[in-house]
Amino acid sequence: MGREEIVREAWRALSQGDWDAVAAAFAPTARWVGTVGGPGEFDGRARIVEVLQEDRALGLDGRVEAVTDAGERAILAFRPTGSRGGRGPLDDGLRYVVLRFNAEGLITEIKSCRDRVEALEYAAA
């Protein structure tokens, strides 16, 4: 399964509240690194899933706009919906995160980005 498929499948599971499938997309030691004005830092698959569950319980949702392959990373652009629009800043209505994958295809890092430019720079580093 390619990175885009992994991301879209995890997003579909998130949207359906299938938390086992969401958890299966992450390495046990995965980390979520926030950005200024966004979420803090969260360590471990269980904590990341917990934060996603909290967001979902608040009515936060969205749709994937694009997944761009960037070597061992992928850039996810999504349009948040819901009462708060989600965590962190938006760039023309989109939120960007960079996902890092291990050799097994599991997500090892989520990096929240302020905008597309920051996502591209982080993905290229």
C-alpha cells in the first residue's frame, strides 16, 4: 500500500470512528509535533489517538484535499470542518501536516505546519 493510500485509509477510519484502524496506521512510538498557535506535542500512538478522539468528540472533521509524496514523508492538506475548525492555523482554509513513515509504512511523526510553505520546507529537510 502506498503512502497516499495509507493516509486516505487512516482518514477514512478517523471519519468513521474506527479507532483500531486509526491506531494501526501509527508506530507505537509515533510523535505529533505542534506549531505555534496549534496543538502541543504528543508522544506515543495511544496519546495521538486519544487527541484525535477528543477532537472528533468536539465535532471536528474535515476532508482530504491532497496527499503529496515527499520521499520518506508525505504532505497532507486537509480542509477542517466543525464548530472550531480544528487545532492550529489555516492557510486559505487548509491545514497542512507532514507525515513521516518508517520502512513498514507506519506513521512515525505528524508535524503540524502553519502553511503550505512550511510544510514543503519541513518535508524537504
